[in-house]
Amino acid sequence: MNPNQSSCNPIKKPAWLRRRLPSGPDYENVRTLLKDSHLHTVCQEARCPNQWECFSARTATFLIMGSSCTRNCRFCAVEHGPVQPPDPREPLRIAEMVRQLGLTYVVITSVTRDDLSDGGARHFAEVIQAVRKGMPDAGIEVLIPDFQGDPDALKIVLDANPDVLNHNVETVPRLYPKVRPEAVYERSLLLIKRAGATGSRIQTKSGLMLGMGETPDEVRQVLKDLRHANCRILTLGQYLQPSSNQLSVERFIPPDEFDAWKIEALAMGFLQVASGPFVRSSYHAKELSTLPSRF
């Protein structure tokens, strides 16, 4: 028995989580371009269930600084192991891929790099600057790690002026030892609060996965905490076990409960909320952003 399984008979995936996988020339073209460019996407590394849809729509979330993470969160399929120095050519390669795909909105995330003195903040900034130079009218969203709470590292990213600064709290505080043993809930909240207190046009964003054993009251308190930290955009999605090596699903949340959470979150003051079984941090990110219509 897998030690991560809560029982010998994991619960069956419900009908609302089954759907046909899009394919076609656009999907194959994006997949081939990414393969030939030797770039990583979180869509592929984290085994996102939306990758076929997003690739078919000619979108992708770039994963920078390699495909191995220095942390080992028990919900995540991204590889944990030895890491290499960030590739100094990566910013220009991403900018060129953005140009080839004709993207008007770009999402950039990374593995966590606790081995680097700034957590990779300067590399994030270089990617933002390269994309901005190549596609000056494109919106740019970054989904960043916590940089171990270093405010100077966060400032490096903010000074590069992304349009949206995203950092996921992922789950409720009680589950952090099981789900994110190397992360700290209060540290993540403080990062969002610092980003939201800059007084700039940068929008703050965060998200949670549901179905890992949290209670409604715990979720509600996290949403209140995020609003207190001036988080403006929220995503809520269903946790899906990427493989038998990760934590099992405790509960599949029905779509109507996700709808109810969206109504409640908007009433709390979030400007935009995406809530549904297949919602992920960067899913339909362009539509969810509160940027001017030119993006």
C-alpha cells in the first residue's frame, strides 16, 4: 500500500472530472515548438489536466530555472532532485517563444530554488524584461515561490514590473505539515501582503486546491486572511493526485460547491474569482486578470 493513500480503495473519480482531451494541429504545433526550444512548462512537468486544452489554444505557462525543485511538496508532480544553475540564455529563448506563439498574455513560474541566494528573483526579473522588450504590449503574470520570506528578493521581481504577482497558499494552515512541509503559511501571506502594499498597478493573486481534507470553515478563514493581505484575484480548484507518489484525494468537490465558493469570495471583496474542478493558477489567466482591455 502506498503510504500516501488514506485507504486501500481510493475514491473513484466522478463524472464531472471526465472530459475529452482536445488535440489537433495547434496542440501538436505548441508541443513541438516547446520540445525543440528545450523550454519547460508547468503544464507538462506538473501533469496539469488542462495542458491539452491550453496547448490547443496556443497558450502555456513557462517553467523557468529547470525542471527539478529543491523542495518536495507532497501534492506536486514536479521532480525533486539535483538542480543546475539557471540558464542565462533562458530569458531570450522564452521571449522568442512568446513571439513565435504570438502570445498577448504570458505566465511565468518556476521551480523553488532555495539553493540560490535570491531564490531566483533576478532570473525572474531578466525573463520579465526580455519578454517585455520583445512583446511590449503583452501582459505578464508571474507565479513565484516564497523566496524564503526575503523581502529584497520580492522587491527585485516587483521592480521588474509584472502585471500580476501570483503566489499560491495552496491549502489551509493545518495541512501544511502534510502538504507543504517546507513552506510556512504566514510567510506566504506576508509575501502577498508586501506585494499588495506597493501602491503600484501590480495585481496580487493566490489560490488553493480543495479536496485534501480541509473543512469549509478553514477555507473560509484562508479567504479572509488573503483579503486582509490585499489579495485581489483568487483561484480555487480540485486537487487531483498526479501519481501514486503524491497524496491521495480526500474528497471530490461538486461543481455547485465551487460555484458557492465563488459567490462567497466575491462578496468578501475579491475582484476576480475562478472556482471550479479544473481551475488552476494560470488557467484562463488572461481572462481572469483585471488588466486594461488592451491585454
